[in-house]
Amino acid sequence: MDNFQEDHAASRQLDPGFTHRFGGRGTLFSATRVVGEPTSDLAPKDAVRLIAMKSSVPADAIEISFILDRSAKCWESFEVKHVRRVAAIHAVRESGSQSRRLVFYDLF
């Protein structure tokens, strides 16, 4: 191989620093999406499933009291719209005993 072919072959190999810098940026931009208003209401059955995953409480032990659509303030200056506040009654462990309590969850 002459010098031109060697330089051309070397230029086709990607610099790891280049892929790290621009690969991360591409990932950041591809993860950014515009999210619109939810197309349907949150069903109590779906809320029970989400709360069961979040709280490690069996789904059959959770009762939904009410679901509200609202907005919530996250951090200092970031506001999220279309947040569902769910009031659920389920078992809560406290200092060795277990009781049923009303617990609020904000589902984004």
C-alpha cells in the first residue's frame, strides 16, 4: 500500500473520542420527544398495576379512591402538565406493624 491508501484507510477508522462525543449527543437528541396530551383517561385497573410495581404491594390489595388530572412542579422551574394524582388505599408497614393507609401517587 502506498501512503495515500494508508492515510485513506486510517481516516475511515473512527476515533473513539469522536464516537463518544457525538454518539452521546445523538442519543440525547433521539431521546428528546414532544409529548402531547394523553389520549385517554387513566383507568383504575392500569393505576393499580402501576402502583403495584412502584410500591411492591400485590395488585389485589390496592383500592383506588380517585384519580385527578393536574400539573405538577418538578425541581425549581420545571412544570409538568397532565400528571395523574392517584389516591390509593393499601397496606403500609410501620415499625413492625401493618395498616391500611391512603397514599398519594403522582404518575407522569
